[in-house]
Amino acid sequence: MPTFLAICGHKNSGKTSLGTWIVETLSKKGLKVGVIKSSHHEEIVTDSPSKDTWLYREKGAFLTSLFQASFFTLYFDQSFLTSYSEKNLLSLWESLFWNCDLVLLEGFKNLDGISKFWCLKEEENPKEIKRNLKNLLGFVVKKDLKSWKGLFPDERFFSLEEGKELLKFIEENFLSQNCEVLLLVNNYKVPLNSFVQSILKSTLEGFLKALKKVPEKINQIEVKIKI
């Protein structure tokens, strides 16, 4: 199951440069990285009027999907998204990005439950930024790393140009977590300790092995029950 990490900052602060570098670097290591980008644009940016998917959504489709040879697009009804609390939204993302090792969020500074880095611009004050954010791990700067550390010795800084230390921090804190069982009840994630995860996993695996037409090698089990 993936862990989530947000890259926040004002426009032109280097968020996308940092995010794409992390994706490229970890992907070369064989890891699967998902990305969720926040947008403040209210107009339609992934669909357009008169298109088939747009017409279906206009007629009230709760979920609409577009399947193409190279990618798959899923559209959620607005009422579906606005009804989600922050915890339920994270549970939804965990379900959708289940096979990823890490999911990067670009933006989402107001999601309090997500750990985040802030891409700092030269004119910004880290103390003021930190005052308005929760779960802030540190700041990423484009240059003058030593100067920033000298001015604010109590804060954690990383260099955008020399990302080895940042990558090491991410690998140690976000890629070493092990969770093999995800339990959702009414789209809400139920916390499970390692013992309960092990019990659920072995029970379901044993049950399935007694059934016919189940593959001999089981890599993943997904069960959904509608009551």
C-alpha cells in the first residue's frame, strides 16, 4: 500500500521540477510512483463539451470512464467528491493507488493529514510558512542551501539542485513502511496493526486455496461486500 507525500509551494517555486525528478529517480530504481496534482481551475480541463464522456456526465452518470490503448481516465461526479471528508478522500486514494510504492501530491497544502515539503522562494520566510502548515517535514530551496541553514538553524532544508539527501530522507521515511492489508468500511480506512493484518491475510488466503479455479499462486486478494 502506498504512502503519501505532498509537495507544496507557491507558483514557480519548483514543485513540478522536484516532483518529476523524484518520479524519474525512483522509477529508475524499479519503484512505482503515483501522482495527484491539485488544480485551482474551475473550468473543465480534462474533458470538453460535446465529447461523449462529457455528454454522459451531463446526463447524470455517477462515474464515467474513458479507456484508450495507452491510458485510462476516470471522472467522478462532483457530488461524489464533495461528500468526502479528508479521511475518506485519503482512503479512496489508497484504494486507487494500491499498487504504488509512493504517491506524490502536488499542492494540497490544506490536507492536514499528509506529510509535506514546501518549495521555498527566496523572498519567503520559513517561520511564516510553517505557522500555517501541519505535518511540514522541511523546505526545499533552489540555491544557497548553506545560507538558509545559517539563517534558520532550527529548520530542515534540502537542495533542489543536489537531491541526494532529500531522496535518502524519502526512502528512509516513506518507502520502508510495510502494510499489506487495506480494510475500508464505508470508504473509511480502518487502522490495522501487523498482527491483525497477518490474521486477515492468512485466513483469506487459506479460504481461497480451498476453492476451485483459484490460481495456484495468489499475489493479491481484493474483497468488496455491499450491504
